[in-house]
Amino acid sequence: MTAPDDAEPVSQTAQLYDNLRAAILALDLAPGERISERGLESRFHASRTPVRAALSRLELEGLIAHRGRSWTVTPIDLDEIQALAELRGVLEPASARLAVERAAEESIATVRAHLVALRPLPDEQSSIHMGSTFHLDLAALGGNRFMTEAVADALTRLERTRWIEVRTRAARDIAWREHSAIVDAVAARDADRAASLLLAHIVGTNDRLLAFIDAERRRLHGAGMAIVGTGRPRGRVEAR
């Protein structure tokens, strides 16, 4: 008899989480912007428990940070972007090699069909969806769920900045062609080529993104976006 009452806060949490996440990823809530629990309660007509539950989920994804009694949209962290590129540069080529070894022809064809369906790339949102779908599909072909989950987490943390990277039609076309070539290599069962192309794609995308943010840093700050870090690879780490 208590299920409907219990379900209401769960539904509120899910809806609030979806709305806040979309606003953060679309940069409608700017990096560095403060978020008030009471403000969210009023804005979304939600009670305190669902608000805090939604914020906690977003904190786990690295999209907001909790400081004292306040919440803040996490800044764009160039060092985090670089570190995630390093992670993906190891993880995704390894996953591609597993895909070459393990994936059924039908599964590879499905990945290609998803890619072809998003070929028109009319806008940034379609391109981001195409990129996420492709990288997750490719990771899943390797058959290792822990790899796939790690790729998904990295893409979530990068999603805000990917809006910046795919700002032009030329950038979106480049991404699609590179994705297509990677699928071709997997279909040809060429593990070395698939891994090499995927690594080059990750490095190239990261370099273009960091270069653009560095060049536009002052303007982006002027638009209210908090940016921290340098994005430069770290030097040697000494053993302790």
C-alpha cells in the first residue's frame, strides 16, 4: 500500500537528475556556477530528499562538487581532460583489439548501422550522440563490461567539453570519417590498425579540444565558464 508514496520521491529524483544533468552538459549551468538546494526545491517544486539524491548522483559523475553547504558546477578542468585522454588512449585501443578477436559479424554490422544512421550530423547534439554511441558500441564489442563502464564514465566526464569540440561541421565530418575507418579495421580483423586508428582519433580530438580552449580561454571566462589546469602532460612521477 505504501508503494505509490515511495515511488513519488524516486520519480522526482530521476526527473530532477535528468533536468540538471542536461542543463550542465549543455552548459546552461556554467562551469563554476553555484547551485542552491533551496533554489532547486523552488525551481522544480521538489522536496529536499529528491534534490539531495539527484545532486549526489551528479557528484558521483564529477559534474558538481559539494563544498560546505553549497554545490558548485565543477569547472572545466584541463588536467582532467588530459588525464582522461591518457586513460582512453590505453583502454579503448585494448578494447578494440578484443573486439577484433571476439565480436560477431552481426555485432560489427550493428555498430556500422548506428554510425551510418547518424551520418548527416546536422548539429552538435547529433554529433555528441554519434560519438558516445560509437565509442560505447565499440567498447561493448570487446565483451568486457568493466572496460565498457570505464569508457562510459570517461565520456560522461568529457561530455560538456565535447560540445566545444564539435562546434563546426568540419570537426563533425572528421569525427565521422575516423569512426568509420575504425569500424572498417575491426571488420577486416586488423587489430593493429584498429587500435592505431582509435588511438590517433583520441589523441587528435583531445589536442584540438585543448588547443581551442587555450586559444579561447579569456573569452570563455568572460562567458562565465570557470576553467582550471593547464592540460599539459605531467612530467616524471617519482616513486614514494
